[in-house]
Amino acid sequence: MKKNIPLLRSWQTIAAAMLLILVTSARINAQNTLTKANIQKVLDDAYNKFKDLQEGKNADYIKELASVDPKIFGIALITTDGQVYTEGDIQSMVSIQSVSKVFTMAKEIEDLGPQAIQDKIGVDATGMRFNSIVAVELQKGKEINPLVNPGAIAASSLIAGADSAAKWKSIVDIQSAFAGRQLSLNWPVYVSEAGDNLRNQAIAHLLYAYGRMYFDPVQATDIYTKQCALNVSAKDLAEMAATLANGGVNPVTKKTVVSPKTVMYTLPVMATAGLYDDSGIWLFNSGLPAKSGVGGGLLAVCPGKFGIAVVSPPLDAAGNSVKAQKVIQYVVEQLQVNPYWVQPKQ
Ligand code: GLU
């Protein structure tokens, strides 16, 4: 009997050690979802899971967008150490549309400081549709948010540059620096929207009447329309998101685009107003700051880890790409990267 006691003790020790190994390896596993093989597997799974989904419809209020191939479906994820993962069609280009608003806002936060953007444009979500005139009227041009049309047109008027050409250059330069390559204009989309953007022109003139435009309203609307017509692939958008995830340094080109402080002020506006009227639903389901555009692009930022983007033109009623939302939410869940998901300390 006496002999059994040390034996029992040694079994207890082994059992305790095994339990410790199990707990530790569970923790390591939880932190280790971002391995090369796992990231690629999760993107492949996401692509296969959602590729045949038929829901949604291309935007058609800009005529040219109605004829974009609805089957384009590309996914890209770029980590903050510059690894690029892709799946599906990352060659096809779509117009960046509202996704561009993030980067023009970031440039202005960088140049003028966060307080100036808060005072001159506003950063609260309007709670109304992206092209609401009522939102402008109710607030007398204040609190118009740079991620929806009124605030974005005001942002185009505020961007660095003495004339229209210089302002346009500032915009192309900043969007390109985030994307890591020189972006170019999709002329048919620009011409199509420029001939049909009376509502945006009305918004610009109303803002002008309230003293909330900082340049000629006709030219500012034109610059804004061009900005929305820049062509991007899923990989471009992922690189833009990855630059935000990496504190403002493009992890592929290694160039500093904006400061970490600018990123710190940019991400909360994305979190609260990045997906139109469904921004709250998006944040509830993914936990990530993101921005969508009516061209079918959607990017999301996982701070310190990666940027991810999906291009798929069919949109839901709120104006967000159906497949893109599903893919990114799936990836976030599989990689366990929702920043609000925390492992309790034992
Ligand atoms: N150029 C588009 C517009 O002004 C952008 C809309 C969007 O992507 O939200 O209507």
C-alpha cells in the first residue's frame, strides 16, 4: 500500500502536466490561426462556400455600374509583415467608389489634424442614407461625416491644392500610396456619373450655402466624382486596408503613407459609418472597421494583423456587397480575429 502512494503521486503529476500542456496548446492554437497554411485555407474555403451565392444586384443609379460583370469575385488578404494571400479573381478592376472616402479623409487628418476634420466636416454618423440631402439640411451642413457623400464632397473641397488640378493630384497620390501603385481613372464610370450627379451637385451647393464647402462646389463635386471612379482590384483594396492595419506604413512597399495617429483617428470613423445604414450590423457581426463602395468593393482592417478586401459587385439593399460581407465575416470568425473576442485570463 505504502508503495502505491509515490506511484499515485507520480500519476497525479503526469496528469497535471498533461492538463497544463493541453491548456497551453489550446492557447497557442487560439493565437496561432494566422499561419500561412491556415490563412490560405480559410480564404479558399470562403471562396468555395460563397462563390455560387446569387443574392444582390449591381448598383444601377450610376448607369455604367449596371453593366459590370456581376460574377467578378476576388478575395485578398495582406498581413502587416507584407505577405499577400489571394483567391479568385484579383485581376478584374472595379471603380473604388465610396471606399476612396477613407483615404481622402486620412490625408486630411494627416495634413490638418483630427480637430480640423471634426470642426470643418464632422465625424458623427448621420444615421441617414449616404446621399441624404435631409441630413445636410437638418444639421445646417454640420456633422456631415467624411464617409458619406456630403462629408466626402466637403473633403474633396478641403483637400490640399490651390486649384482643381492640384487637388486631384493630392487625391490620386494618397489613394495610390495606400494601394502601393499608381491608380488610374475608369473613364466610362467617371463620364457616366459626371453626366448624372445632380443630386451630389445639389448637396455641394447646399453645403456651400451653409459655408461648409472650402472650394468651388462644381469643381469639388467633379473631383469627388473622379475619385470614386478610380479603378481598383481586390488586391489593391487589401493593400490599402493593410496600410491602415500597419499604422500607416504600406507593408508591401514599406513606404510611410500616414502616421499611426492618423490611423488611430481614421479607424473609428470607419467602424461607426463604414457600411452605410448597416454599419452597426456590420460591426456587431465582425468587430472590424471597414468601408464599402457601390462598385462592389469592401475592405476591412484588423489592426496590427492584416487588411482584407473582397470585390463582388452585387449589393444588398443597404448598398454593401453581399458576398464581400459574408466572406469577411467568415474569415474573421475562422481566424478568430474579432478584436472584441478575448480569451479570459485563467
Ligand atoms: N460615387 C458614388 C455616389 O456619389 C459613391 C457612392 C458610394 O459608393 O457609396 O453616389
